Amino acid sequence: MKTITLADYESQHFLWKVDSGVGLITLNRPDRKNPLTFESYAELRDLFHRLRDASDVDAVIINGAGGNFCSGGDVHEIIGPLTDMKMKQLLAFTRMTGDLVKNMRSCPQPIISAIEGICAGAGAIIAMSSDLRYGSPDAKVSFLFNRVGLAGCDMGACAILPRIIGQGRASQLLYSGQPLTAIDGERWGFFNAINDHPMVPAQIMAKQISTGPTFANGITKTQLQQEWNMSVDQAIEAEAQAQAICMQTEDFRRAYNAFVNKSSPVFEGN
């Protein structure tokens, strides 16, 4: 497989940088609480697709500029134009937004969202589709689709959200559009932790991931995703095969040798 590097990638519709194996996406329209446009949706979709082959990114953090995460699709640049589209165009749009979630879930790098303030609509979906979520005390996550006359089944919400917080709680949020507060979000399992500065635990976790056995981490993410659709017996067999593959890696040998020598392993991702 041909690998690529993304440290020099020049993003057009959000900020992007790579530092020590961690890619940082910053949604950067703070004057509007960082809404998405058709173009930013597509660029995010394409970036997560490219991350599948990136050799210099081992974890990804997503955050928003100016104290908010993301207010969803831009009312004037997305919502308004959608009201004038025909079915073929609308389906192309909804499939494109769904492809963003598919690419987030299928890229091997664990994704961490650091969430402050408003996290609504598509912003809530991006947070939901991440592997880990850290929130600030003022974070409010709102699946607003019902409030604008749409179904709650947007971009995989009816499949993914119940797996995080449970069927009843997901139903409550998707039928009502009410915000999920930081306190309830942590209590329900949506947030891994609450911190006044959520980028701090996000960066700590991203560093831990990027300095760990990154090949094995990618296998873990793949299995977490694929086993949703497996029976327990199928999952156990899939994990047996996955673990046997990891046992052939140099990182596995490094960990053993470090244990024998009473030192800490230095993983290299192979």
C-alpha cells in the first residue's frame, strides 16, 4: 500500500496541522460558532479518507475556535439552498454528509473531539462519530434535526448514538432536540471527562495514543467498528485473528524485550 504524509496538507475550509504524530483540525469560523458549509463538509470527508494512508498521523483531535465547537450546517449557506433542491440533489448531499461519518469511522487513527460551548446538528454528529469526547462545563450537545422539521436519523445518529448512551436516552434527544448538558453528557457516557480546558485531556490522550503501538491501535479501532455487526462468536473469532496479526509485529517484540529488561517500550508502529 502506498503511504502519504499530511503534515504539508494545506486545508482550505478549516485549520489543519500535524505535530508529533497528532493531526489537529480546528473549525475556524468563530463569528458564526463554526458552522459547516458544503465545501467544508466535502473537505473533511476527503481528509478523513486520505488519513487511511497517512504515515505521519497516528491520532486526530477536532476542536472549534472561539469557545464553541460547531453550530451545525450554516443556515444561509446550506439550509437555505437545500429548501430549493430537488430529490436527486438532496440525496447527493445527504450521502456526502454520511460519507464524512463513514470515513471518520473507517480511518485507523483514533479521533478525539474537544468540545466547548455550542455543539449542534452536524457538530453533534462529528462529536458522536469521534472515538473519544472531552467537554467543557459549558458544552451543550444538541441533535437539532427534529427542531427544523427533519428526522433524527441523520448521518448515522440512530445507529451510533444509542450505542454510546443507550436507546432510551438517544430517543429522548433525537425526538426532542433538547441539549445534552456537560453534567448529563458525562453521566450518560457521551463525554469521557469534563475539563475547564478540554484540549488538555484531548492532547494528553492523543499523545498517549501516538506514542503507543499505533498499528495495534488501528486494529482496535477497526474491531470496535466492525464488531457492531457481528455475533459474539463472530467477534471472538475476529479478535483471535486480529490479535494473532498483532503478535507478529515488532512492537509486540519491543514490549516483551522491554519487560525482560525492566524498561519502558518505545513503540514504532510496526
